[in-house]
Amino acid sequence: MRIDAAVLTSGAVIPVAVGGHEYVVWRGRSGALGSAPRACPHLDHDLADGYVVGEDLICPGHGWAFDGRGLAFKRNEFGRVDPKGTVPALMLHEDEDGIRVRSDSEAP
């Protein structure tokens, strides 16, 4: 599947379906792409409603964060980072034709 790169501006989060699963894809402030499952593993909040801080996607429910490459964590009020495990991430590649999105199971 391909996403029109013009739709995914800095800070944007969009839902996508890949390989029968729901994900979100976002563009961090530096322009880097990230992905995570659409449902937060903490309490199933919809990450399509999340927001980008720097390069990370923040869950609107309880503030879990996702680095876009499979790591989940939460920053406490003092800035400490508490690991929360891993989540599936998509393979993302951007070129002049847009953003190619695929899961590990769709790899050539």
C-alpha cells in the first residue's frame, strides 16, 4: 500500500489497514516516519486520536508513548522514561511516489 506523502505532514497521524490489521502512521517533527498498532496496548485507546511530540506518538488516554519503531514507554512527571514493552511496527519507505507501507509478513 502507498500513502500520499502530502497527506502526512509533520505532526500528522493517519490510520491505515495493512495485512488485515489496523495501524497508525505518523510523521515526527524532524520528518521521520513512525508506526504503531491503532489500539493502544494499555487500555485500547484509539491512537489515531493521538498527538506527536518530537518524534513520538502520544496516546490520548494515559500518555503512553510510541517511538515508531516498536518501543512503547511512558514519561513520568519528572521526565523519567518507564519502558512498557514492544509493539508491532510497519516497514515504511518514502520516495518520490509516496510512502510505501507494509508489514513484516508482506516483505519480499
